Amino acid sequence: MIEAYITNLGKYNEGELCGEYLKLPAEKSDVQELLARIGVDGILYEETFITDYETDIEGLYRLLGEYENVDELNYLASMLADLDKWELEKFEAALECGDYTSNVEQLINLAQNLDCYEFYPDIEDEEDLGVYYARELDSLSIPEHLEHYIDYEAYGRDMAINDGGVFTKNGYIMQNGDSFIEHYKGRHIPDDYRIFAFPAPPDKMPMKEQIEMYSKMITAPAADKLAPARDERA
């Protein structure tokens, strides 16, 4: 769903860009192993920031910043991972509406309130909407011999204005009047999604876990020295 390029802030300030992509959703052990590889030990180096993102959710990239909370990002990624393909398309369309997109907290709530939107993936423009209202919803009583004289585009334009709807890459979307409920109220992240943790000091880590962690560190590719250049994406 989301990959965040976690960067060692202390080393960055010393002139060295040391970081690695974290695939989200993730487990706490994934974060600990990544931090160990990029030198964030919780003692000499404690702070991180995010240099870049990769995501297959259209429109999400531009809404994520450098200093997002990793636990909160994991919460969002977990919410998105639970959506099916059709719901993800609806989420992408909702992003284009621009409501509830100011921060990760709002994005989490948006993913949990998709029932507040009506989504029509087959409606691409005002003419499609006019035809849908007139024929499918029977909002106009049109004699058959007059049907070719109806300006469906103009009718669809009026309906979109009345709906407050938006034509997006994925289709037409509008709010249906259901109450938008803020299930998540910022930073009070459920424990199941909290994953940020520094590597355990060797003297406090069970021997089996030490062996497993260092084995992964030895066999894993070295952390990238340069993050991919950030570009502008939809």
C-alpha cells in the first residue's frame, strides 16, 4: 500500500544520507531491523524523517509529508490494505474531492467513512450523468419521439451542481448525506498498529533474537546511500 523511505536525521545533518524503504503495513520487528541497518540506535541517533514515498494509491503521494508519524502511517496503510479493489477506487475518487485530506488523521477517517459517498465508476462526464438520471432514475419523463432533442450534457451539469459531485479519473462521486464519523482522533493510535521501536540493546535482547537480527543484517543489502529523487505525482 505505502512505502516510506526512512532516513537517519542525525547522519543527514552530518552530511550522510542513510535510509531505506519501509513497506507498510509492517511489524515492529521490521522497523527495528531497518533502524539497525541505517544506524538509528536510540542512543547516538534517535531521530528520523521520511525522504520519499512509493504508493499505488492514485493521489496519495502528494498528501504525505517528511515528518509523518510512522505508527500513524502504518494505521493508514492497514486501513487501505483491508479495502477491496472497488473500495480503493472509491477512496482514490474521494481524494480528488479534496475533503478530509489535510493530514494522515483525516485520511484514516476517510478510509473508514467511504459509506458516506456514492460512487459511479461508469459515469465519466456530464453527459453520462444526465443520461443516468434521465433513463436509469427516471427523473425525466421523456416521450420516445423527443428523446433525441434532450441536452443530456446540460442536464447532467445541473445535476452535478445540485449533488455537489465531482468527476474524477475513476468515475463520478458525491457525498450522500450520511454523517462522517471521526473514529480516529489523532495520535491515540490503537496498539495493534504501533510499530515504531528502536533496536533492543544487545545485552537486553534474548540470544535467539540477537542471532536472527544480526543474521538478517548481514545478509540484507546495504542501506541505500541516496534516496530516489522525489518527483511530483498525481
